[in-house]
Amino acid sequence: MSVAHGLLGLAIACALWNVVAGILICIELGQRGVKINYVFIKALMPWYAHRYKSITLQETGKVGPLFYHWIISINAALVTAIAGIVALRM
């Protein structure tokens, strides 16, 4: 197995991590009374994540941990996918 395939596998794992974090954010928002549109959830997920951030910041004075999971996982997926594609080209 090459480094490129390992990086692409890591990108897939990060994407799955992002999906789980997004689902947990939607569950938390639903418990707080925010209506979730499941038809357009992928398009509205950035809005939901920032809404979760603002709600938890108002409630506790700190940003909720799921927001950081969502941000870090999507950025890690992007970086590792690009690195994997570059490694495949070499």
C-alpha cells in the first residue's frame, strides 16, 4: 500500500468523522427546538454548525465541542485528499 492510498483512506475517514459530527450537531439543535431540514441538510450544514456555535456560546460562554469536531474534520479531509491526489500523481 502506498502513501497516496493511505492518505486517501485517511481523507475518507475524516469525511465520515465530519458526517457523524454533523449528525450530532443536528441532534443537539433539534433538542434545543431548532427545526432541521433533512432534505437539504448537506447544503445547510454550515449554517447549522454556526447556529450550534452561537447557541452553545450563549448558553455556556464557550463554543460547544461538536463545532470544533465539524470544522477540524472537514478541513482534515480536504488537506489529506489533496495530499493523496498529489502523491498519486508523482
